[in-house]
Amino acid sequence: MSRAILLSPPDVGPLEESYLIAALRSGWVAPVGPDLDAFEREVAARVGTEGAVAVSSGTAALHLALLGVGVRPGDAVVVPTLTFVATANAVRYAGARPVFVDCDAQTGNIDVGGVAELIRALAARGERVGAVVPVDLFGSCADYTALAPVCAAAGVPVVEDAAEALGATHHGRPAGGFGQAGVLSFNGNKIMTTSGGGMLVSDDTALLARARYLSTQAREPTPHYEHRETGYNYRLSNLLAALGRAQLVRLDGMIARRRQLRDHYAKLFAAAPGVRLLGAEDDGSNCWLTTIAVDPRRAGWRAADLAAHLGGRGIETRPVWKPMHLQPAYADAERLVTGAAERLFADGLALPSGSALTEGQIGVVLAAVEEFLAARAGASTA
């Protein structure tokens, strides 16, 4: 039986192996070590920030970032409803409450007008808005040109959730550097991976120092174990940092590979009525996941129909994120929604996009999509 073709499998090889072996042989197997320090410097240089703190997950980085910008228990934090649950969970870790805002219908990224409306409404009720957390969806940056002035005018810090967007840019500026703090993820399915891991990036050196302190169980600099406040076991290990350093060397090539695959999809769907690629006009996207949005009235089929067709051929796809305001865990959360995220959830589909996919696998996927489109076109003219 042939192996399934996965959505975004890890892309690792001989270079990663050599970095890991070198780290093992160096003796730095514990959480700290020279690869960890180097990885932080190299990622900060890539993103264009003053520094970085490598941690165990993107979720941990979000938690530390929210604490770092001053989010307090009871604060409202504006979060896009179209996101992975970690964005909302981290708000609760900080004792705050997420207030969900809908997405822009064309890009899937945060609705800037909705953010402005929510900030005004919350302030009018006397509530403190601790932060706005835009998410760079599927590797395309939010519209920071529009969002940054809105948040600055209200005195609300921005924590950029760039977990999906390392290597992406907005008007030439790298993802991760648009807020008081930015967050990256190196989960196994991301554009590059450390198996599991994440990073907090910022120009605020005091914020970074505080995050580093909290991420090591808030241990005081004494010969014995001294703790004056509650900390977290959030540090990334030196071995995983070594893996990340090798991945970072290859990052541009992996992005180029994903962009080539997106171009293949763009050509396939160009003649299909009612189908568009989400964020297709964003030249700065890292193309983490190529995602289509289907208008079933024009297309004559739904995203779920294509998913079933591909699934029957061992090809993995995934619906667009289920909006947070529809999640049972957040059913009672305040929200300002227009229906845009719900429509993308119903009619959006992420297609295999990984840089590790072989030419043979890509050929199988494209042929299966072409077969589906041809059959649908034939049915509509019958």
C-alpha cells in the first residue's frame, strides 16, 4: 500500500543530521548550550529584531509575549476568530479574556476595521484592552500598514502571531517584527521545524530578559535554587536548537519550493469558476499552506467534495481553521463577527504544500485535482 501524501510533512535531511550529531558530540545535551544561543541570534537577524528567546512551543512564546507587553488578569485581548486555538488559549493563560474579531473576506487575515470598532466599544465600557494579537494566516502577513496606526492611536500593544509566517514579508519587512513582540512556531508541520519549539522575538530587550527569566522557572541568579515568583519550564533544548539552525540555513530554498507548488495550483484552478487561492496576490507570503476558497454557487461543488476526492486517493487536505467563536471551549466569548470566517471554514481547503513532497507526489496531487475539476466541468455541461 502506498504511503499517504501529507499536507506539510517535515523537510529534514543530511544537513540537519550533521548539526544534531555535532551538538550531541559537543556534550551540550541539556537545555542550554551554544547552539541555543546561536539559534536565537540567527533568527533575530532573520526577522530583524534586537533579540529572541527560544522556547518549547509557539504557544509558550505567545504566553510570554502577552505577559511581556503587560497583559493583566481581567484584560480584554483582541484575537482573530480565524486562527488555531493556541492564540486564544495563551490569552487565558495570562488570566485575560479573548475577544474575537472576524477576518477580511479576501485574505482571511484580521479585519482591521473590526479591530478599531472593538477597541472603541471596549474602551467605552471602561474595559482595558491589554493587546491585539493579529495572526499571519497560512504564511501571509496581516495588513500592518493599516493595523499599526489603529493600535498605536489607542495605546494598545500588538503581539504578532507569526507562527505560520517565518520568512514572509509585508512591504519588504519580515514577519515577526511588526509588534512590540512577535511569535514564531517550529512545530513539525511548519515552514521549518525543531520538532517542537517556538521563539519570541522583539526589539524590547527588557521584555526579552523578562521572558528568558520566566521561561527558566523564574530562577534567581544564586548558587542555590531561589524563586521569588512563579515561572515556567519553557526553554528550548540545545539539541532542538541545532536542528533549527540547520533548517534556517535551508529556509529560503524550502520557501521557494512551496511557492513553486502554489504556482502549480494557481494554474490548475485559474480556469475553474468560483475558485480562488487565499492570499494568492501576496508576493511576500511564505506559502506555508496553499489554501483555496470555493464559491459553491459558481463552482458547482464544495471544498468538502474535493477533500473527499483527494482523501480517497490517500492525499491529505485540511479545512480552514474552525473559527474560535464556534469552538465549544469559547462558545461564551465576546465576538464581533461578520460571517467571513464562517464562510471560509465552510468553503476553504488547505492543499498539500510541503517542501518535502517529491516530484512524483506533486504529480499525483495535481493529477488528482485535475481529474476532479474535469469531472465537475463535464457534469456541469452534461
